[in-house]
Amino acid sequence: MRTIQAQQITEAVAKLAIDANYYLSEDVYNALVAGKTKEESPLGREIFDQIIKNADIARAEAKPMCQDTGLAVIFVELGQDAKIEGGSLEAAINAGVAKGYTDGYLRKSAVAEPLFNRKNTGNNTPAIIHVESVPGDQIKIVLAPKGAGSENKSALKMLIPADGVAGVKKFVVETIENAGSNPCPPIVVGVGIGGTMEKAAYLAKKALIRPLAKRNEHPDYAKLEGELLELINKTGIGPQGLGGRITALAVNIEWYPTHIASLPVAVNINCHATRHAEVVL
């Protein structure tokens, strides 16, 4: 059993909140550079230039790359032989989010109650926390800020097995077409297939933190990722919705076993600033 102090988690999460919003990860940056070379529209290439320049300025000047610094979505792989001392995991994470969003001068976007009052909590907590128990004595934490423009255009549908691959493709492409320019393309598309309603949504969100160049290990799903990317880029939505060849940089699929009568499919969209940072304690 290995002991990890709650304060160590708080400090690590605070840094992740700042790093994720200031410094675009290398895989996304490289995908933007590659996208520019593939884009045939002159206006589209100019938009790519501006997006890349924005990421460069954010890194050089240590500033948020987007005004919407999002809700803090946290993925935790908690080693079963790790013991947290000095407070709970949830409290430590939320303290880190509050510290990071305050110290980093990041916009606080969380409201305490979603429907009637909608008063801002003032420190961007509570975070959206997903915890998975894994072997070992370490804790891996990934923080992925999620802005509303892309999140609002995400969707979930309970297909039936008879809908098959064709039904999945139709739903995913229709979701992207309905989103249009709103999620600030070029986008990254996370797709969750299987499980139950809530599991599919979780898988779609988790898919967005996978490196963009890494394909699904299952060959059928890897093939589907490529086919969906091609279909999405044939919609002509293009960079910032102004037309062009590149609407999406990548499609990542995660899947899970499901009920014999079900085929849940969720689509979670990320804007061109697909932000995430991680640490292992």
C-alpha cells in the first residue's frame, strides 16, 4: 500500500487546469498542421493559420487559448494499492480545480443549480469526476476542460441492433451536420458505442482524450473510425463552418458490451481546441 497526500492531488490538479487551457497538446497541434496541408479552400487554410497562431500565442504568453475554459472533466485511474491521506479524492480534486481556475485567471463557468437559479459557483467547481479502479499503487489524472459550444451539440441515441453499422454512421453524420459551425470546427469527434445510455455517453467523452493518431485496437472499430472521418469531411462544413474539406481532425471510438436488444450510440464533439493534460502520481 502506497500513501498519497490529498494536498499532492490538489496541487497536481491545479497545474493540470492551467496547463490544459494554456498549452495545446502536441497530438492536436500536429493534427491542425496536417489539416492545413489537406485543406483545399483558401479561406479554410487561412482559418487553420489563425487557429495555429492562436495556439502558438497562448503557449508563448501563458494565456488561455479560448475564452471558454470549460467545465473541468476529470478522468482518474485509481490504483487499488494507493491510499489517499488527508482528505477524500473528490474534495482534493475540487480544491485543485478551484485553485487552478483562480490562480490561472481562467473563466469560471460552473453554476450551482442548472435550471432555476443558475448562480455561478465562483471557482468552477464542482468538477465532473470519473473514477476507474486499476491495478497498482499510482493515480493517473487527466483533466479535460469542456466548453459549452461543442458540448451543446453532442447527442445520444438508443439504436436497435437491426440498425447496424449503417445506422451508427447515419446518426453520427447527422449529429455533425446538425451541429454545423457551432462547435468551432475543425472538430474532434468522440463516439461511444454499447453499454447502457449513460455508459455510451461516458465512452464518447473518454474517447476525446485518446491521442488523435492512435486508432482503436479492434480492427473493425479502427476501420469505422476512418470511414466516419471520411463521411464527416465530405459534408463540406469545413473550418469554422465556412466550407472546405476538413471538418474533423479525427474520430475516436470507444465501445463496451451491451444488452442483446440494445445498440446505444453517443456522440461527443470537441472544438479545434481539444484540451487535456495528465499526470501520474
